[in-house]
Amino acid sequence: MEFFTVLVFSYVVDGGPIELPLITTSEWECSDALEAAIPLSEVLEADMFCRVSDIPSSSIRPKLRPEKEE
């Protein structure tokens, strides 16, 4: 099962901390976004990390029971 994952940019502007969240639908998607944002993090001198939530982004679909043969 996959869970919503938040990519967090954490940086400082005029001495005040800023956290910018970006919601993704999986850890893999967050990881890809994190890699793509490395140049931005270098410009902003930002820390970045992925935080997995406990909210499912997709549900497991139940399988149909086999039909009884009569």
C-alpha cells in the first residue's frame, strides 16, 4: 500500500524559518522530486527531506470470492 508523502523544503528568509511542503502520492515520487529539486535547494540553501504520512494514497482492492459451483 502506498501513502501520501510530503517533500519538505526547509530554509531561512530574513532570519525566519520557512517550511514549504509538496505533497506526493508515494515515497518513490517524493524521492524523484527531491532529486529534481537539488539545484533549487542549493540556491535557497535549503534542507530537503521526505516525510511519509499515515494516509493511504491508494487503497487495496478486495478480490472477488470465487463463485460456488452448485
